[in-house]
Amino acid sequence: MMRPGPRTGRALLAGIAVALAVLLALLFIYPHQMIAPGALIPAHAELQQDCFACHAPLRGPSAARCMACHRPAEIGVRTTKGQLLHSTHPKVAFHAQLREADCMACHTDHAAIPLTRSKPKGFAHELLKPAIAAQCTACHAKPRDSLHATITGGCAQCHATSGWTPANFAHDRFFRLDAHHNVACTTCHIGNQFKRYTCYGCHEHQPGRIIAEHAEEGIRNVENCVRCHRSPEGEGEGKGEGERQGEDRDD
């Protein structure tokens, strides 16, 4: 077998170098056709052939290039053309309060093929600056119901930033919910009225029977059950904190 001579070796290396140069040139001239991981989202379809509108050469997507069109203080409030967004829900420009301008942490504009698609992390309250993260009402409207209308203090006493539910309301202050009473709030609180409650939402509670049994003990007012009954077991335990729930008060 004949070995390739020096000229043949140099020609081979030159051919490889030319091929690499052509490939590199094609990457810069037609980056979308060569390496793009899928089509862009419809809102950015006009940038389909202009990769460098978002990507810095050899460095990947750039948050600075995103903010050239999307100003953090106007995201969710105005379009990139300066028009106000109309919606039934209030828009909050929380992007201006992020710890770091890292658009790609939550957003992706390419529909990658299923084998390589990675889901963005999505919004997390940890991305916000600490000062704004503790001010829930800066972004969220306070619920309009009788329970939240009477609560003072921050949202964190019942809710966590990981999710609105489940909430950690100290229900034991009024009535301890055991396994048989761990039911939907509407079972006892009817019509979204959390300052009032009823114990007659379950079949075993008969109003006439309850009134008769208490009358035998000389008890006439049986409308405010948790005033005496703080838990499902046993007899009455004396006056509890049930007045806020059992009596329709404004304070």
C-alpha cells in the first residue's frame, strides 16, 4: 500500500481548512438555517432571519439586546411600540424590580425540537429584590371578602410566596379542625362570609335537637357554638374566641 506523499497531505489539510472556513462563514451568514433550535414565537417572527438582534456573536443571547426593545419598566404595561395594554386585570411592571436582568431565566423564543427542548424556570419571587418581595400588595390586589377585610398585618402570616394555597390560617384559635371537620370552608362559612359560620351544614346537626339539649342545661343562646366549643370532642370548654366568626361585627 502506498502512503500519501507530502503534497497529498498538504492538499488534504488545505481542503479541511477550506471546508471549516466555509462552514464558519455559513454559520454567520445563515445562522438560522444552520443552528437555530426551531422557529421563533409569532411575536418575534419578523426577526426570524436576524439572529444577531438577540444574540451576541459567539456569546449567545444577550439581556441587553432584549432590553433594547423591552424596557423593564414598561413590560406588562405598554407594548414595545409604546401603546398601553388593555386588560381586565391590572398590569404590574415587576420586571423593573428583578435582582438581575436575566431574561433567559424565564423566557425562550425558540420552539426547540422535543428531544432538546428545556422548559424555562418560570417566575419565582426569589428573583425579586428583597424590599419588593415582601410587599405583596405592590403586585397583588387584596382579596375582597369578609375574612381578608378584617385581617391586619402582612400576607406572610398566612401565605407563602411558593403559592397562594395552601394558606396557614390559625383556625385553632377559633375551632380545631379534626379529621371529621377538615372540610371545605364553604361547609361552615356560607356565601363567602367568613365572619359568620354555621354548624348545621352537616347531617348530624339538627337545630331543634341542639336547642333542646342545651335548654336542659339552662343554655338559651346556641347560635355561637365556638363561644363554648373550641374542638369537636367533649363538652363545652368555656368562652372561646368565636365571637368574631359567630357574631356579625364590624371591628
